[in-house]
Amino acid sequence: MIEQIMTWAAAQAIAKIALDKFVESGAGELGKSLAGASAEKVKQKVQQLGNAVWNRIKGNAAVVEVLPKVAEGQPEEVQKMKNYLFALWKDENSEFAQEVKKLADEIHFELTQIEDNSSMTQNNYNKATGYQVKVSGGSPQIGKINNNYGTQPKD
């Protein structure tokens, strides 16, 4: 039963605390509505972060007792959890702090991505060639190339 305490709400609360610590103005991003494929990625990262913190705190009965209240958003309890976790992360070079920072950075990255739906059309004249490359999510995309042999039209 104790393993079930790490709910989605608790993981979100922990992620907000981690973003407060490791990402400048990052916690506000977590509250924004998520769109498309990135929403699933964010949920996975938030759950990973919640599980990493849970594995660290589950032996501390006082902190475990506060966690459901943190998930409900009770301000006093959130502050207690924040103080406890910030103390754990005080040494930012520790393995645990580095793991949490990495996950917080990944969450922030996913939340701040802007979907680029712009077209990539290039018109080349006088036998010119050109390439356009856009990288989105690690996958390069090559734009449409129009080879219009002749002179450039006048506007």
C-alpha cells in the first residue's frame, strides 16, 4: 500500500518543487496545458522524477505522511516538503541532486518547446541550388526545393 502514495498529483507537486530549485522560473511551466506528443513525454518525465524522489524519501515516515497533503496543494505542507527536498539537494553535485536536476531540465525543455509548423519552400533562380534543413525533435527535415530555371520574377 505504501508504494501507491506516489500518485500523479504527488509527482506533479515534487516536479514543481524540483523546477523551483533547478530551473529558473520553471514551475509555472508545469501548470500550462500540454499539447500533442510532448504531453506524454512530460508525464513520463514527471513520473520518473516523482519515483526518484519517492525512492529517496520512502524510508522517512514524517515526509511520507506529508506527501498526500502536498499532492492536495496544502501550502504549509508544500513548504515543509520543499524545505526537506532543498536540504537533500543542497549539494548540487551529489548523485541524487544531479539525477533530479537532469529530469527537471528535461521536463522544462519539453514544456518550453514551440511547435514549428512553418513551411520550408525555397525558390532558386538562374540554375542556383540551395538546401534548407530544420531539426525538430532530433529528426532533420529537408524543405521543398523549387529549381526555377530562368530569371527571378520582378515584384
